[in-house]
Amino acid sequence: MRTSRLAASVAILGALAAPVVSATSAIAAPSHPTVSPSPGGDCDRRGPWTVHAKAVTIRAHATSNSTARGVLYKGHKFTVHKTHGDWHYITDKATGVTGWVSSSYVYREVYMCLH
């Protein structure tokens, strides 16, 4: 009696595991990519700089203790001229204000190309 229960349990577990094994192999990725990304072009270009906080203070120097010169709000357009450590020297395109902003709150958009 005990062996027949054990045999039945093994048979059921085997039947349940079979679809999982075959489904895994059916959805596996191909061993080599069918489309290779084109070197250069639009996929490798760097996007515009953006603010990813509600607001970022533009500072006179690359330190949080320096005098505030202005504010960049989310969606503002600006140009980064140089980087020093964790700070970017920028120009706000709307107001013309120049100064330093922390790299913790601004970064470049990343383009993703799907072929």
C-alpha cells in the first residue's frame, strides 16, 4: 500500500514537472542574436541633460555651502560645460544663469534602440 502511494506521488510529480521543463526550453533565448545593433549612429548618441528632482539649486561654486544663483526645475533645458567631481558647471537655457549643480539630481537621458 505504501509503495503504491509512493509510486503514484512520483508519477504525479513527474507529470507536473514535464510541462515546466518543456516550456522553459521553448521560451529560451536563441544562442546567437538575430539582429546586431549597428555601431555608431542614433543608438550611441547621448541624450540631453535633464533634472530628475522637483528643483535643483544652481550654486556659485561646486559645494552645497556656496551662494545660490538660481534654480533648475524639472523639465528645464540646460547645457553642461564641464564636470568636477560630483558637480556639473551648467548654463540654464531659459535664464542664462551659469553655475554648479549636483550630479545627484541631473543626468543625461539614455537612448535605447530596438531593432
